[in-house]
Amino acid sequence: ELIFRLIAQHAKAKQPVRRLWLQSMTPQSIRDGFSRLRSDDDMLPLADAARSRAEADWLVGINGTRAMTAFNSKGGGFFLTTVGRVQTPTLSIVVEREEKIRKFVSRDYWEVRADFVAASGFYEGRWFDPSFKRNEFDPEQRDSRLWSVAAAESVVAAVRGKQGTVTEESKPSTQLSPLLFDLTSLQREANGRFGFSAKNTLGLAQALYEKHKVLTYPRTDARALPEDYLATVKETMAVLKESNNYHQFANQILSKDWVKPNKRIFDNSKISDHFAIIPTTQAPHGLSDAEQKLYDLVARRFMAVFFPSAEYQITTRISTVEQHPFKTEGKVLVRPGWLAIYGKEAAAETEGGKDGDKGQPLVAVQPGERPVAEHAEAKGLKTKPPARYSEATLLGAMESAGKQIDDDELREAMQEKGLGTPATRAAIIEGLLTEKYMLREGRELIPTAKAFQLMTLLRGLEVEELCRADLTGEWEYKLAQMEKGQLSRAAFMRQIADMTERMVKKAKEYDRDTIPGDYATLSAPCPNCGGVVKENYRRYACTGKDGGEGCGFSFGKSPAGR
């Protein structure tokens, strides 16, 4: 939209404008598009949003980068400090997680496990507290955790060698296949499965679209297909049927007529400009190894979405010994449904699985039988800090603006408040790595000292919008409202301008040594006068003895560039 507006503006075009708007490239929908050309006025809200996004990026990025660089270079030297409307809040998500990890204090806890002997074999149970309630102030509490070794040992002593009573409930459960891929979900899957970076996945998907013509347009945020796409989907299935890898599944879908109208798959209201990423009617040839892996991900997901749900039988067994309950869970795959595409078989067909595993039924216990807790032990464990972000989890966090959301439907609702767009997220992560704000170690992303320094500075200057991902998410939401004509461009740009002015003004007012922050006090005394050495924004400096004057001794945070 913006490219068209800028060209028309540059060419000083005065002609009346009508717009061809296509959601899918089937001949019929192209004809429909021409028969229903849209007026230029219809598209003005979209143009406003596009222009506002670009201008907001310039205002925040150019002024912010200049202000922070000037601030950090006050004492001589040139310390480039880049700031961006999307890159800085993304960095704040990673820094906040690292701060949590650094502040984390591990606690010891114990779990009690018992091996029960029944007539038909062994099974394991884990002690739990049936009256347990979640504690929002202490998220580490769990129903199976005991916080003292004495409590755990007393359970072990009470149950060892004793008989128990058993209650069991078994209920069926179904699992739908995941939705079709948009770019972000494809990048997350490829990072988790193959370790591909987001940038790498985008490049491969782009090559599969442009060069090989085997995938549809990849830079999309939709996970549905147009409602007039049933015939095209059937043609695509017929192409997949010819491939040895996919023959049995594509054949099943076509012969059983599983391609039917279904709002989960075909829904125009869930498509903005492009639809979900699916294979095209072109058969793949001459793909590189990495391209083949990505094509396979998309092709299998495309078939999976038409397959029936996977069906499980979930059994929860409670064995109670001397008033102490132990839980054993078994999850058995009864009908693989879409999981067959990923090589999963029904439990009856799996070999070598352990009892009670995802694949195997639990050892049967007869009604009235009293199994013996032959062996019981208290296992000492430690609580773990939250995990660092990988590219897959960071893309998920950007999509929901840092809020931890695992539910697909909920994530969709948050998407309007995400950071960046599917097409720009990979570039933003790469930019932070290039600017040395983060390092890649294996699959982990670790923020550097430079990142912590920028966050201290922005928090000290109270530029909340750039340190809090959810506030930037609100801006994305406002841009989405503007696209729908519900918010005026002037009001939005005024907010951005106000924030930028406030940031530059604050950076001018503050002195480098007075930036507030969470600073350290060194345990080693000043080598000059024996005073206390404290950290400030830029250096470690002597603050003197017992509240006296400092002697002037100080040193930088990266001596000799280290």
C-alpha cells in the first residue's frame, strides 16, 4: 500500500484511482476482483496506518539513536547506541528474562516415588497432596513437592512395604491437528525442529516461493485459506499424491473426501492480505537439503489439517497407602488420526514403550486388589530458573508482546498487539545480534552488557514505552485500529511525537553519573583511600569512607575493551 502511495505521490499523479484487491490467485477470484474494484477512499485508512508505521519508526529510531548515542558519548569517544520502536522492546523481553535468571535462588525440594507390585506387574506412582491449591505468590509450589527432607522421609517410612487401595478413572480425549502455518509459526517450528534461525527460514521459504514456485507467499500472518480454495486444495493434494513421501496420506484425504468447507481451515474473515503457507500445484524438483526439510514441514502440516483428530485414552490411577495418595498416569493413543502423518502409531502397534508411557497401557489392577508399595524413595531435587529464550520462543514472545501465551486461539487475539510484523521479526532479531545487544550460544539468545546498559539508561530516563513490550504492543493495536478507520492518524502521530520529545529532553537533562538504576557495591575497598567503591551508570567510582567525599578513584566497566 505504502509503495503505491509513494510512487503516486512522487509522480504527482492526478488521475482517479480504482483498486484491484485479491485474496487468492484463482482465476475466478481474479475475475471477481475486477468486477468489484474498490474505490481509493476505501483504502485510505490502510494508507494512513502504513504511513504512520513508517514515520513512527523513523521518529523513534532516528531521534532515539541520536539521543542515546550522544548521551553515552558525552565524555569523549563514540558509543553508538541504536534504539528502535520495535527492536528495543524486543530486547527488553530478553533482558528481563536474564534478570530473572540472575536473581533466581534455587530451593531444595523432595518428591516421593513408590513402586507398586500388582498381580499383573509393576507400576510407579508419585506422592501428591490432594488439597493443594496454586499459590500466586510462590509459583514454584506444586502438588507433588515437599519442602523438607523430614516430611518426605516420613511419607517413605509410612508407606514402604504396605498395601494400598486403588481407584482409577479413564476418559477419552481428542487432539486436533495444529492450524496451517503462518510465517511466525513456521519459523518457530523450523527453529525447534532443525535449529534454523528465523532469518534462514524466511530465506528458504522465499526461495521455495520465488525460485522453485512450490510454496505460496511466505510473508503472511494468516493461518486460514480463502473460502473459494477447495478446488485448488484438491489439485494440490493430487500433486502430493504423486510423491512417494506423501502418497498414502494424500490418497486417503482424496479417496475419503476429507476436503470439505470447514471454518477452521477456510475462512475469509481470518485473512488480511495473504493466506496461510501451503504447497502449490507445482511438484518440487532440485531442492537443497534445507529447502526439502522446510517443504516437508509445510506439506505434512497441510495434509494433517484435513485428517481426523488423534484419539487418546487417558487413565489416572490413585493408589492410597496409609492415607498417602500416589498418582500414576497413562496416556494411550487409540487412533492416531493426523499423528499418522508424523509416524505415530496406535498403542497396540507400538513396541518397546514403557508401561504408562504415551504409547503403553498401564499394568492392569483387578477390582479389590491391594498392590504393595514394595519400594519407596524420597528424591532430592532443586527448583530451576526460567529458561533463556531461543529464537522459537522469542518469536512467540514477540507475537504476544512478551505475555506468556500457549493457547493458539488466545495468541491469535493477542496478535494485533504483537511486536513487529511476521515479515520483520527475523530482521529485528538479526539486527540485535549484529549490534551486539545479544549473542547466540547454541540455541540460546543471551543479552550482553551493552543491552543491560541500554535498559538501565531507558528505565532511568523513564522512557517506559521502549522498555515495556506490552506498551509497544498497544501501539501495534492502534495501528490495526487505524487500518479499520477507527483511529485518526493525527492522534497517533501526536502520541509518538510527544514520547520522542520527552525522551530527547530527558537525555539532555540527566548527567551520566545520576542515572538511577540497580547498581552494585564492590566488596573490595578503594585501593587509594580504602573507601567504598560503588557502580554508577558508566563507571565504578570511590564514594569515600563513612559517607565522606570520594578520593576521585574510578575505572570504566570495560577496561581495555574487555
